[in-house]
Amino acid sequence: MTTHRIAVIAGDGIGKETTPEGVRVLDAAARKFGIDLKFDLAPVSRTPL
């Protein structure tokens, strides 16, 4: 099975509390449909302009 890697930037313009919930949704969908996802937390977090 192919593993799909997704870079995650916490709070990239949407708020730091939103990003973990989005990852949870993607993880649940991946499990339901048999997709292998790996989330890589990017060590960068910026304030939106």
C-alpha cells in the first residue's frame, strides 16, 4: 500500500486549535477508505498577514 505524506502547518491562518481537528477528520476518512496517510508536523508557524 502506498503511504501518502501530508505536511501539516499548525495554525496557518486558521487558528492553532483548528488544525488538529482537521487532521483527525482526515485520519478517520483514511481509515474508513483504507488509505494510508502519514502526517508530518512542519516546525513552522506564522501569523497571517
